[in-house]
Amino acid sequence: MTDAPKSFRMPAALRSLGHKNYRLFYGGQLISLTGTWMQIVAQSWLVYRLTGSAATLGFVAFAGQIPGFLLAPIGGAVADSFSRHRILVTTQTLAMLLAFALAALTLTGTIAVWHVYLLAGLLGVVNAFDIPSRQAFVADLVKREDLVNAIALNSSMINGARLVGPALAGLLVATIGEGWCFFVNAVSYVAVIAGLLRMRVARREASAEEPGLSPVRRVVEGFSFVGRTGPIRALIVLLGLMSLFGLPYTVLMPVFADRILHVGAGGLGILLGAAGVGALGAALLLLARRGVRGMGRWVALSSAGFGGSLVLFSQLEDFRLAVGVLVFVGFSMIVQIASSNTLVQAMAPDALRGRVMAVYSMMFLGMAPVGALVAGWMAERMGAANTVALGGVGCILSALVFSLRLPALRREARKLLVAGEGGTVAESSR
């Protein structure tokens, strides 16, 4: 880790940017993720334009995300065994090449749905290794007392991109087509790769507790730690349920934009951008936090709020009202995700961080394709609005169960934070 010179001062809410490596990571990711969101929106509209099928939207989402469920445990073990810095350079380069391939097929007019399936699946394989390493890499770039702030800044970065990316995608798709969105995304990877190559990251010491541990045993150890650690297990299970029931609303957004709200591709960008506004607001709120005290309650309330706002959104046919409600959808969703991420990272020991975050990613990104597949199938039979409403109810019920368990989970989490690797973070919350 390379610290900034003592003369370099940042406001308290931006203190993680005082670390040079984190600044490079943040700037590159902000540009790259804006391109990623452009591709997500353009790809969904491309598939819907080619097929007109809600079910196909679900199948494509499934193809792109199921590798994260199947391969994330291996990706987490790799993140704990090898240089996370080198892993990220490799995965980001591969993702760039896949984006260029999608752009070339679309701009030459040779794109077919099977191409989208194939490239989405390959990107899912890349992400299975990229996401655990990227999540764990943040802890390699800042001091432990700045970890909460760094995770909040990551959320602001992701959701700033989520605000700008869909709006740009909607504009480009409506004027010059989906292919140029894919091309912009491919070029945006240059920023993050350049930032990674400029970093000087200290070599991580191998865990003294794991000499000669086989790859399978390393994967099993990560699952075992999560399984026997009640607070982490509960947070990850709740996250998986939110992903299963709630996140598929994004897959069905082209249907809402076309058939229910009648606003087309430009309106689709605005709808997703509205959720990005709320998500960015949530990330900025989290920047003000210096510790983890009270975050369990935030997780419970935001999970219920996410479900309730989805139910409300599903019943609207007025575009302006829908945009307003989606702001709260995005806000509550990111409070839940970022708070869960912060708590899990604060309680996870450094030696297991990659594998714990792999289980986190497995539930978050791995349950989403199952939800997308089911949501696409249900939307064909009972309509997109009823499908999203049922998902919102599932989120509310999941939040209720978590809330009932929260007092017992809080006691165990406090012991973990004070006695374990998260002690410094816990002290900052006092």
C-alpha cells in the first residue's frame, strides 16, 4: 500500500482518496463503470429489439450472471492465493476484448442473439474472478481505519456511473444505435487498466495458517467460515434473497419502458438513471459514516424499503411518478448492499477476505440470474407489473425475518469486531 504524502489532505468524507493507489483505482473504475452501465442498458435494449421477448431478456441475464454463482468460490480462492493486482489487470483486459467483440458484431450488422448469449457468458466467467479480487483489493489500498470510508466511496463511484451511464446509453441508442455504446465501454477499460499499471502495491504475505493448503480445502475453508459466522451468514443470505426477489426488476425495465410507460429507449435510460440518482444519494449518505455502529438496522430498514418501493413502482403507469419512485428504489437498494458489504468486510479476516467476498458475490450476483430467469418466465405469463410486485413482497418478508434475528446477530457481531481483525473498525464506531 502506498500512502499519500503528509502534505496531501482530504476532507474527512474523502479521506480514502488520500491514498495514491486508491485514487488511481477510483478514477479508473469511475470511467470504466460508466461504460459498463452503458453496455448493460444497450444490451438489454438490443435483445428486446431483436426478440421482443421478456423471457429472452431473462435468459440473457441468466447466461451473463450464472458463471458468477458457479465459479465465484474458485475466484475467491484465487484472490487469496495470487496477486489481486495482477488478477485485475488480466480480467479487465479480457473484459475490454469482449466489449470490442460485441461492438464489432453490432456495428457491422452481423449481431445475433446467440452472439449476445456467448459474450455475456464469457464476461460472466471473467467477472467470477474479477469481482472477488476487486472487492478484496480495496482493503489492500487503504489503511484499515479507512475501510468503511473506502467502501462508501466505492458505492458513490459505482452509482455515479450508474447515474451517467444509462442516461448516455439512452441518448446514444436512440440516435446512433447500440453498437457505439459497446464501443465506448470497450475504450473505457483503458482508464482502469492504465490506473492499475501505475500502482505500486506491496506484496501480500501468505497466510501462516495455510501452508500447503490444497485449492479445494481453501475453497471449503471460505464456505466454512461464512457458515459458522452467524452475522456474516445472515447478511449474505439476506443479500441473496434481495438479489433473487428484487434485482430482476432491472431485467424487465425494457418491458416497462415499452409496453407500460410507453417511453422507448430514451425513457429506459431515464428510468435506470433515476434509480442511479437515488443510489448515488445513498452512497453520499454513507460517506458521512466513520464506523459500523447501527448498520445492521440500516440493512433491515433499507431491505424493507426496497421491497415496498418495488411494489409501488409496479402499479404505476405515469412516467413521472415512476421516475420518482425509482429514485427511492435505487436509494434503498444501495443502502442495503453497501451496508452489508461494509459489515462483511469489517468482520472478515484478511487471510479469508477474498473467499468471504466470493461467497458474498456468489449470493449477490449468483442469485440474480435465477431471479432473472424466473422473472422473465413469470412476466410472459402474468405480466411484468405483477412479477415485480411479487418480488417486492418477497423482499419485505425477508427483511422482516432478518429484523427479528437482529438483536442476537448484533451481540455476536460486536464480539467479532472487537476481538478479531475488524477491531480497528469497531473502535472507530464508538
